[in-house]
Amino acid sequence: MERVFISGVSGYIGGKLASRLIERGDVREVVGIDVAGPRTLSPKLRFFKRDVRDPIDDILKEHAIDTVVHLAWVMPAALSSPNLAPLMADPTSVLAMVKA
């Protein structure tokens, strides 16, 4: 595991995972996406402000990702609001991530 991609890197779990991975000597780079900026700052972290529903194959290829951790999710309040319902991650986006 040298280059790790984390969707939802700015969330609580994603941020904790990124911090731990950055400390590891066998991890050269952590690449993360989220709609908000990351809590963790490090030269080993590359952050892209991107929605998990958007294509990410360019990021995966450019950084030669060998490990993917999908942690992006929708807050429970979004599920009950018709205005926020479109923010739910489309499972086909996750499948596209895995195929890349």
C-alpha cells in the first residue's frame, strides 16, 4: 500500500485515517476527495475538492492509486430533506471508482 485514495477525506473517519496513513513509512501518498477541505495538512496529502458522484478516474490514474477507501456518505439530515436528497452518492459512481 503505497498510494491510498480516500473519498470523504474531510470527514471525521476519513481525516483520522488520512492522519494515520500519513504517519506510516510504507505510504508514499494519500490522495483524497471531498466537498469540504481536509482537516489534515501534510506534504504527503493531495486533496481535490470533488463530489464523490463526479468522475475520479483521472485522479486514480494520475496518482497510480493502489488502494481505495470509500468513506463518503450523506448526513442523516440530508435524507429527510427533499432539497438535499440529490446529494446522496450514486452507487454507479462507486462502481466507476472501483473499475478505474
